[in-house]
Amino acid sequence: MKKVLCILAAVAMVAVFGTSCKKQCTCDNYVNGVKVGTTTVETTKSCASVSTMVETNGIKAGLSCK
């Protein structure tokens, strides 16, 4: 019985600490410098690292997250 309780306690700790590291970032979507929308992204990284900008066929598009 002790072993089962220890295993359950370990699983509970992993569940609590494993999910506490996630962040929600609010990201603005841009196309050619014009804001076209806002989205929410969940990540374990910093919001700045989720920000991206790409250019394809002369069209710039990306996310600016905070």
C-alpha cells in the first residue's frame, strides 16, 4: 500500500510541476506590416522566441508575441 501511495504522489507532482511551466502568449499577426489579427499561443519557451517573421515572394508575414 505504501508503494502505491508513493507512486500516486509522484504522478501528482509530475502533473502539477509539468504543467506549471507553460505560458500563454498573445501574438499579433502581421502581413506586409499591417496587423491582420490576434491569436493566443501556449508555449514552454519565452514569448519573444515564438515571434517570427518570414518573407515569401515579396510578402512579409509573421507573429509578434508578448
